[in-house]
Amino acid sequence: MSVYNLSAEKILLQKIAGGDEIAFKHVFELYKNRVYSFVVRFVHSKADAEEIVQDTFFTIWQKRDTLPNIEHPRNYIYTIVRNKTYNYLNRAAKNQKILAQLWANMQVESNGIEEQTDFKDSEMLINRGLANLSEQKQQIFKMSRFDGLSHEEIALQVGLSKSRVKNVIVDVLKYLRHYLSINTLKISITAYFVWLLS
């Protein structure tokens, strides 16, 4: 969608408010790829991104009676998808299983240039978070996550007990969950303005 036709899109929203499924499909086709590209950049999961996109348009259809009052369709659609992406990231920050999956998704090697760039951005953010920690915590975490060493192997190399190594890794994971949730939201806000102006 290279040209943003505000009047035409407001008319489409009015038609959707009246239950016009063809108009709804048209809006979906206009926005689905752009919305998907935005979401997948932050959730690092194609399946989860697709689910967020579907949920976004389901919400638009469910709330179609409010559409005639919308002055800027693009802003409205983006606000919904942004909030759903924030919710996903907040759940990831609170749920170790989701965070572990998010981490795993970021580790998957990508063939696409754009996806490789996204991976590098995420890796840079994690490395920035790790840089705030002591050298010992960074070393232990990298030995665990990057080198694949067991707690026992790490304990032998750094001269700590196995239980202390485990506690350090748990502390680093808690810190990174918090760091990622806050900083990813900041990046999302920046991306929001880039998206609106593109």
C-alpha cells in the first residue's frame, strides 16, 4: 500500500460497520502483510505473529459498530496490533516457558536478509542487557546458554558450587526477562512512528 487514501479507508470502515464482509476482506488484504512484518519483528515466531494478526482483525470485526467514529483507520489498526504485541511480550516477560521459546526462536538460523537483521537486533539487545551484569554472571550465563555446558561443568571451571551456578543463571534469566520486556516496548514505540510515517 504505497498511497494512504484516508477518505477511501474511512468509507471502507463504514461499510464494515454495516456488516460488509467484502469491505472487511479488502482492509485485511491492505494491511495483513504490513501488520505481520511488524509483529514478527518483535515476537520472533511466525506462528505467533500470524495468530496476533488474525486476532487483530477478529477484534476489528467484533468492534465494527465503533468503526464509523474512527478518524484514522491506519492508526486504529496499528494501535490494536501494537497492544496485542505488547500483551504477548508482557506474557513472555512473566512466563519462563514463553521466554524460553522466544529465546529459542531468536537462536534459529535464518536464510532471509530481513530476518537475519531482526535476529541481530534481538541479539544486540540481549548482549546490551548482559553487559550491565558482572563479568562472572556474564561468563556463567554464556557458558550455559551459548556453550551448552551443564551446571556441574560450569561450577568446575569457575570454582563455584553447582547450586550457586544454578542460582546465578536463574538471577540472570529474571533480569533479562525484565530488561527485554522494557526495552522491546521502547523499540516498539519507535517502530510505531516509523510505521506511521512510512
